[in-house]
Amino acid sequence: SKTYRIAAIPGDGIGPEVLEIGMEVLTAAVNTLSAGRLQFDLFPWGSEYYLQHGRMMPENALEILKAYDAIYLGAIGDPRVPDHLSLEMLLDLRKGFDQYVNLRPVKLLPGVESPVRLKPGETVDFVVVRENTEGEYSRLGGRFKVGTADEVAVQTSIFTRKGTERVMRYAFDLARRRAEERAREGVEVKEGGGTAGGPRPMVTNCTKSNALNYSMVFWDEVYAAVAAEYPDVHRDQALVDALAMWLVRRPAYYDVIVSSNLFGDILTDLAAAIQGGMGIAAGGNINPERTYPSMFEPIHGSAPRYKGQNRANPIAAIWAGSMMLEHLGETAAARLVMKAVEDVLAEGRYRTSDLGGTSSTTEVGEAIKKTIRKKGDALIR
Ligand code: IPM
Ligand code: MN
């Protein structure tokens, strides 16, 4: 079987604790199924490294990482290092490896309570496809007449046709794949929109073309052009402010949402709350062409206050790990991981405090590993 080489960057705060559990859980899954072998190489980069070396990662970090099949990241951020410096590391990796899709699944797992009221029979199961290399995060602009009463700060957003088109296309392809998967699994979808599920497959265009008269007008045009190539996928469009409201009012409606970098950033924190909190939400920074390694991370921060306390929820990191297995082609192992997470959540005995429980990070990890072994044995038999 294949050996996958994975660069693990535990990072700061609770990053190392949750990533450790993630690595153990993923290893348990591939071992149980006798799928590929996972080789994790650890890179102790991040804020501690910065305090010693004056940079978050070595100068040739991308060269080193390029040889790996995937990158598994804990969390970045430390009160001793200014945020805009530490977080640059994350943005450099995303951009350097052309990970132009930030994929954020938003799914209400069994047994998890959403703060949002759902109608009977409704569930939340959508994906945000966030553009991840340009837009509002292009880091172009400048400050002029600094310190004077006439000071001006300019922050430029860049939207290229190539960059916009490819992320749109990814979203439409994903909507198709999700529909095929639902059909395969016999999942019933409500047709016609309205209160429960919207028409599916569907790609919702998150825009703001009423106010952003260049970037978002262009974005809408590209959406329309790409949508025309996918007549089987329903179109849907909402201004980002309205979309924030609708995500709270009827999260069950959505299937795939495509958004610019900043809008996607904001919406996915909101979406994380809808699915039970930052302790659960996961994401992948994907380079679909596989020219470069993709990177998988919990979307929560480093929570420095909880560092070393063994109380952070490892599920976001585990879910991100499952996405990584899926990306590597180890679909059965990826599913086994999520099945085990779902079982443990549904059973309700082992939960961290963010979900109202009293279990530690490691206890939740142990429970999930145990479930994996049990389920895996049953699968194999
Ligand atoms: C995220 C984070 C990052 C972002 C920060 C840390 C730069 O909030 O992954 O969503 O804004 O993309
Ligand atoms: Mn964010």
C-alpha cells in the first residue's frame, strides 16, 4: 500500500494538542482498514520559531514542503507576536502553493445542537468555496501622509479572470459531485426551494455588486458565464449582507456557496457557529491541479488561553484530517473517521466543554480511536 508523506505543522497555542490527536486518529483509521501508510514529518514552525529566528518559518519552507503529499496544520497565533506577522505565514502558504480554493464544509453533525432553529426534518449541509489567493487578501495598497491629519490608507482588491473563473468552476463541479453522491446514497432532497432545502445541485453566488461596482460586478459576470456551462446546476445569488442573514434564518436552504476571500472568511465563522462552534469547523486549502500540496486545518485559532490544558475540542482538526485523507484518495478511511466522530458525538458521553461536556481533548480522541477500531473491524469482517 501507498505511503503518504505529510508535513505536520502543529503551530501555536492549542495547535499541537489537537494536531496530535488528529494524527493518531487518522493513523488508527488507515491502519484499521490496512489502507495507505501515513508518514508525518513534524515542522516546529510558528511563533516560538519566530521568537528564536525572527521569522515564522525558514526561508526555504516552501521548497521543503513542496515534496509532501499534503500539509496538516494545527493553528497559528501567539500574543507575543503581532497577528499580522504570524498570520502572514498562513497566507504565504496558501498563496505560495496556489491553494486557490478554501473549502469549508458546514454540516450539523448528529447530536450537535445548532443555536439556529431548524424546522423538523431540516438539516444543515452546505459547503463554502472561498477564493483563497486573491481578492481582498491581495495585500496591495499603501499608507500615505502617515501620521498626518490627511493620512490615507489604501487596500486594493485584485480579481483576475483566471482566478475568479477557476474558483467558480470548482464550485460548480463540486455541486455536481455532491448531487451524484446524494443520488448514490439515496439521500432525499427537497425540490423547489422555499423553506427546507433549496433546489439542488445549486451554487449560490455570494456577491456585493450593489456597492462594489468593479470587483463584484466582474465577479457576477464570471459567475454567470461559468454557470452557463452547467445548465444542470441551479443558480442562486445573494448579497453578502443578506446572505449572512439568510444563513441564520434558513441554513438548510444552501448547497454550495461561492465567495470571495474576505466574504468567505466572514461567512465561515458565522457558519461555524451554526454547525456547533469553532471547535468543530474544518477547512482545506486546496490546489485542485495538485501541482502543489494542499493544506488542511481546523478553522479555529490557536486559543492561547487554553494552551496545554488538554481541553480544546480536537474534532475540527480531526475533520480537517478526514478531508486530507479524502484528498489523498483514501476515501474509505476518510469516511470511517467521520463516522466515528459522528458516533461519539451522537452518543454524547465524550464531549469537550465547548459542547457542554467535561471530557478532555485526549479523552475525546481516545473515544474516537476506539470507535474507529470497532467500526473498522466490523467493516472488514
Ligand atoms: C481563517 C483565518 C485567516 C483568514 C487569518 C488567520 C489570516 O481567519 O483561516 O479563516 O482570514 O483567512
Ligand atoms: Mn477566518
